[in-house]
Amino acid sequence: MSKPQEPHRPFFPFGNPFRAISPKGAKVSSRLVFLLATFEDSLAERLKKLTPKSENDILSFSWMELAMKLLRETHNNVKTLIEELGFPVSEWDEKWLDEYLNISVKLLDICNDFSSELSQLNQGHLILRCALHNLESTSSNQSVRAPSSLDAWNQHISSRTSRVDSGSPILDGLKESLDLPKVKNSSKGKVLMHALYGVKVVTLFICSVFASSFSGSSEWLLPTNVPDSFRWASAFTELQKYVNMEIKKIYSSGRFTALRDVDAVNERVKKLHSMIQGNMDDCKEEFQNLIVELRREAENLTQGVDHLTKQVDEFFHIVLSGRDELLSNLRASETVFAQGMGGLCTRQL
């Protein structure tokens, strides 16, 4: 996050971000106002960049990779904000700590579910390679095996067991945690809670979109109404409305999957299978072109799965390291307190 150049001049064209969270007449330092505004403006810019240029971008692996990268950067930014606030864990309200620890566990579980989904998709790589080998072979025996290898891909995709189906309580729990806790007598606490709300909203949105894409149902989409007082509200509302609308449109059209790269492979497999079952004499050139297209789409799928898996893994480690760092700081502060009292106390975490 960029460092403030002139923190003593709190001029913001979109208004004071503290206006909605501070009591009337309360004195708030220009530095805190600047830090919160910078965090919110950065979040707004990332949301704008995530808005798809066309409907074909939605749920492509390249777009999903960008979405997970946004999530990773947002969580990194809030860690930086906490450091810049100089707000030690010892001053956090206990309910904030409990909520953070609870949410972090949910996010780790969600990452494991997403990694499992991507691993299942990646297993189809060998099936596609086998199918392409049979399709491109001049051997009559292998040509005969081509239909069964295409069937193997269809069976693999249709028989996938989604782990996301068991994750409803996790996403519901994230949505329930969106309520802003009341903060009294702590300007830094107000900034922290205000920023964490943005992190939670964006996290819930992206996770619900991913869950919808992997499970094959738009029921996983959990729309959130964000108050206009947040500087990123407009960018988020526009993004959420567009993405959710397009996903619902995809499923209402009867498509088997909303994942663009998987659907592109499915389309070529279906056409090739149909041509093999018919008369090939009049469509040899089209048949060869379809094989080339299938190879290209299969490579795109494999590459997309690999890149997205890497982003999910990196997000997992960010959440895990943040949780470990919080617990470490908490134990350190409690040890200091206990020693100051002439004893030693521990807390169950």
C-alpha cells in the first residue's frame, strides 16, 4: 500500500471515510483518516480491475486467477494497515480476536475445498492426452479407441464429487460475520473494523462465486448489500451485480458447467464424438481442425488449473501465516502481562 505523502492535509474528494463510523464531534487524527481512505481506495481500484470486459471472461480460469489474486492482495493490505495503525493485539477486543480466529479457520477449510476441486479437474489432463493421441493416430486400432477415450472424459467430468456441497455452513458463517461490531473509545479500533468489513465482504463474494462455479449451481451466490458510506461500495455493487447475473444466465441456459475453460473442452469433445459416430468422408478437414482446437483448449485448461491452484495455495498460506502471527503476538503480550503480575497465565486458543 502506498505511503501517505502529506498526512497533515486530509483532503478527500469522496468525503471523510470516518464520517459514518465516528460519533458527531469526535476528533479523529488526519493520519487515521488518511490510512483508512488509502485502504478503501486501493480496494475500490482492485474491484474495478476485476470487472470483466465481456461476459466470456466470467469464470474463465484467467479471471478466477485474477479474483484470487485480488483476495490475496486485500488480505495483505489489511495486515499492512494493522502495522501502520500501531495497534497491538493486546489492545484488541476479545470478541474481535475470537471472530478473526473463527473466520480464518473457515477460510482455510474453503481453500482446501477449492484445491480438491482443482485437483479433480487436473486429473482429466491424462484422459485428454490419451484421447488426442487416439484421435491423431493413423493406426486403425487407436482410431477405434477414440470414442471410448472421449467417453472417459465425459464420465470424468460428470462424475466429479464436489466438496463444496458440504461447505454451506462455512459460507453462511462468513455472511453472518459481516455485521460491524460496535467499537467504543478507540479510533484505531474503528479503522480496523471498518477495513475488516471490506475484507470480509470481498472474501464472501469471491468464495461464493467460486463455490457456484465448482458446484454447478447459482444457489451458492450470496449477494451482499453494502452501505454507500464505504468508498469501494459502488465498485463492488457493480461487479457483484454483473458477475452474479451472468452466472445465473449460464445455468439457466442449461449448460453443464459455468467454468469457461471446461465448457470449451466439452464443446469440442461433443462435436468430435458426434462426427466419429457419423460419416467422416465429407468432413475430414473439419475433423482435423476440431482436433487442433481440442488440443489448444486442453492446454489452456491445464495451464489455467495450474495457475489458479497456485493462487489458492498462496492465499491459504497468507491466511495461515496471519493466524499464526496473531496467535504468536497474543501469547507474547499475555506472557508479558503475566510476568508483570508476578505469575504466569495462559489462554486456550
